[in-house]
Amino acid sequence: MSTAVQRADFDRYMVPVFNPLEMIFVRGEASRLWDQQGRDYIDFGAGVAVTALGHSHPVLLKALSEQSVKLWHVSNYYTNEPALRLAKKLCEATFAEQVFFCNSGAEANEAALKLARKRGVDINPDKIEIVAFNGSFHGRTFFTVSVGGQPKYSSGMGPNPAGIIHVDFNDIEAVKRVIGAKTCAVIVEPVIGEGGIIPASPEFLQVLRELTTAHDAVLIFDEIQSGNGRTGALYAYMNTEVVPDILTTAKGIGGGFPIGVMLTTAAVGNYFKPGSHGSTFGGNPLACAVAEAAFDFIREPALLASVKDKADRAAAKLRELGQRYGCFSEVRYFGLWFGCEMSPAFANRAGDLISAGAARGVLMLQAGPNVLRIATSLTISEAELDEGLQRLEQACAALAG
């Protein structure tokens, strides 16, 4: 029986929740991928902001190799050294006092929302309302997709969980109207990712902090994408003067190995008791060993400073391309995380630009039909960055005709 695979096998064997492009990748190194035909691509998507240190980074390979011959898995009837080391480092580097490990960003947000609901109900059975924001994205479980502010992901599956309220992002008057005694949590992305790479204003975050404190609700920062050095700070809340009660993160913290994390204060975390929540693979020794190595590398001041320097350089080039080819009306960026708004002449053609880029050897993302999203590895070299931008320029030229 042949073991060769091709793109048609995806349509034959896979549940159709994705529609990938035609190439099949077989190898990666740094910020470059190679497909079955040996063609190379500059990776400007980083697996949706996951491969923070690029592909096959030696630090991660070493951590995985060393742990793989020691211990792969134990159940949560026990604990293990990598999980405890990582938890300690996360708490020492942030506001947090407690950590919950799981496998993904959706699971981290699921844990945070369940914890907030548990706390709210313990205080008052009517304290179940969760305030979230239009355009937000918090995961694909039924709870998190219902809390996310994009109906296209949550519709068509029957009634959503009760008690979820959506208002416009950055609308201070709206949150003043809806946050009250029944609110158990407000969940917010410091920078909305899927909704277009849009930052929360400092005033908006400050009002959320004041209102949640006044009404004894929990403030949750979803830093699945914005965390782990993506914005040039270890976590995006560190760019603000607002500290949340819970922070969720995933993606880049594992450098490509699946892991999710909920960070919280003890005052909030202690509302969970043994049996309140769990995860079979949460705190897996392999995942935690790799994440510890990634975290140690990412939090180095020199790495975080380089993120900002490379981001400024790339943003200048992206704005130049927007002007030259008329394709972008605005380029927003926060560290190595860019949202290029398509101009009216190219409205809703972000997907076309992604396809044109892939045909020319650069891989990108979108944040809705009208925003090209770029999230390179944090360690991308200047040569790879320049080469990727050159390939993107060819795609812009092709789209402009």
C-alpha cells in the first residue's frame, strides 16, 4: 500500500472544517518552509503566531530531546518537574500566583470563563453574566465561541449559553451600561487579533479595570496571540497600566508544541477546588519542558528589543508598499504583528493577496476579508524578513495588475 499523500487526500479523509492551499509542507528551518516539491517559502504567519522561535529552533529541539528520554506523561494524580518549573517561572515573571496548564488557547479561555462563573455563582447565584466584545475571538469550544464576538463562528448550532453580553470594542459608554452586579467577568483582548489587529485604548482598559473592581467581577485578558513577546513586551498587559485578574495564553509559549496556560491570582484561583476542572494532558512533561525553554528564550531583554526594531523596519516597508501599489489604506502593528487594511480599491481581497503571496513563496494570514495579517517568528533574521517583503511586493504588484 502506498504511503504517498497529496492534497486530494485532505478532501477525501479530513472533516471539512479547513480548506488549505495546495502545498504540503515537509520541512521547516528558522522562518522558512519547504513543500513536497522542494520549493521554499518565507513564513510570515508562524502557524498563526505559534512558532515564535521559528521552525526547528535548536533550543527547543534540545529541550524536547532531553525530556523525551526521561518522562513523556504522567496523569494529574501526580505532578512533574517541568510543569512545576514552568509554573514557578510564569508566576515570578507576571502578576500571577497560580497556573493551570492545558493544551490550547481555547482550553485556557474555557478554564478562565468556568473559573469566573464558579466564583460568581459562589458569591451570588445570579452573578453569571460575561461581558465580551464584538469582533473578538476566544476559541472554538462551544463556550468560548459563544463568548467570542463573531456570530459566523457561533451560529447554526442551536442556543448559545445564557448570560453572555456583547458590546462594541473600545466603547466606554457601552461597558458602563452593561457591567453591573450580575457581571462575573469581562474578557478582552488587549489587541484584537482575528478582528483586525486593533488595540484597546488605555482609557478603555482602565475603565474595564475600574468597573470590574467596583462590581466584584473578574477581568480576563486573552493573550493567546498577544502574549509571549509578540508585541515586544513579554505580555501585552505590560505595555499598559492595567493588570488583569486572569490572563490566558497559548500559541507562542510552546513554540509549536501544543500547550495552553491560564494565569491567575490566588484570590480568584482558589474558587476552584480539586475536581472543579481538569485536563488529561495539561501539564504534560514534554509540553512543559519545551515551553520552559521557549519562555526562557523569549523573555530575554535583547530578544524583546529586537522584536521592536524589526517591527519598525517591516512596518515602514509595508507602508511603502501600500502607497506604491495602492493596496493598503492603513498598516497597524504591535511588535511583529501587523494588520494591513486593504484599500477601497482592493476591498475584501486579503484572501487574494494571500494566494498571490503563496504563489510567490511567502505565507501570510488574514484577519477577516479586508485585513492582511502578518505574524513572523520573533527570531526572524533580517535576511529572511527582507526576502519575505520582496516576495510580498511581487504579490502586491500582481494584484495591482
